[in-house]
Amino acid sequence: HHRVKNNLQIVISLLRLHKNELKTEESKHHFQEAINRIMVMSLIHKKLYQDNLLAEIKIKDYLVDLTNDISKLSTLPIPIEVNVTSNIERVGLKTIVPLGLIINELMSNSIEHAFHNRSEAKIHISIKSLSENAFELMYYDNGYWSDQNEEYVSFGLELIEILTSQLEGTMNKSNSPEGTSYTFNLKDLDIEN
């Protein structure tokens, strides 16, 4: 895991160097999205290497670190307040990788599309056990998505759908003037039926 983490850090560094050479903002944006996705996996290996239980990760600690890293990359002129709660202590690799990527995509989309007319940016992430091998992920931001953005379909949203399917789950989205929320019912793939 330590070697994998180091190799992923090298890939991230190379992408960052190449990103600085790009001319268009759109190209730089796509490179940053790729960097963020690799960073999600690198952080998983960092946590595995630090932890004595090499097959499982403390989910709340991981998500706090992940959301802090994503927030630091934000160019929003306002601070981002992230609150993470979980009544599940640990999950395994089959579950944490797609889960981390879902959170990355949701946060990235919120930062890019939801907070432009807000004086504060708030994100709440909650994980709750539903049964021995199922859990609920709730994601909420206090941003406002315009009608144009509502119809916006990106690679990130497609990726969220694919990852939800990989976790044998379902996703519901709801909007209001107070914010946007996503509710996922997902399976813990590391626990046998």
C-alpha cells in the first residue's frame, strides 16, 4: 500500500506539472478533475498504510481528510464548511473506493455549480447503517442550482451513476431553494450476505 500510494503521488505530481503547461482553462479544469480522482485513491492507500487493519478504513476519518483536501483545491471566494457524520466505523476496500469517488464527484459538482450566488457554502455528509450489509449515504449542499445547471449532464454525474450501480444501490436527488440533497441506498460489498 505504501508503494502504491507513492506511485499515485508521482502520477499526481506529473499531472500537476503538465497542467501548468496547458493553455486553456477548460483543459486545466479537466486535468484537475483527473488529479482529484487519483487523489481519492491515493488517500485510501495512505489510510491503509497508517492503519493496523490493512483490509478496512475508518470511514469518518477518511471522509474528513478527503473533504478537507477537496476544499483546499477550491477557488470559491467563500469558505466551505463540511460536516461528516457516520454510525459505521469501518468499511473495506471494495466499498471505500467507489464511495470516496462518489463523494469527490458530488463535492466537485457542488463547488463548481452550486455556490456562486451564496454568501456561505455548507456541505453535510451522513452515513447511516441500514442493515448488516447496507447503508445510506446522504449528501446535502446549501447551494442553488439554476435550471441550466439542472439539465447539465457531465462525466462526473455519469460516474456517480456508474459507481452507485457498482455498489448495487439507488440514488435520489431533490432540490429546493435551501439546497440540493442526494440520498443513496448502497450495499457494503465487503460484507457477504
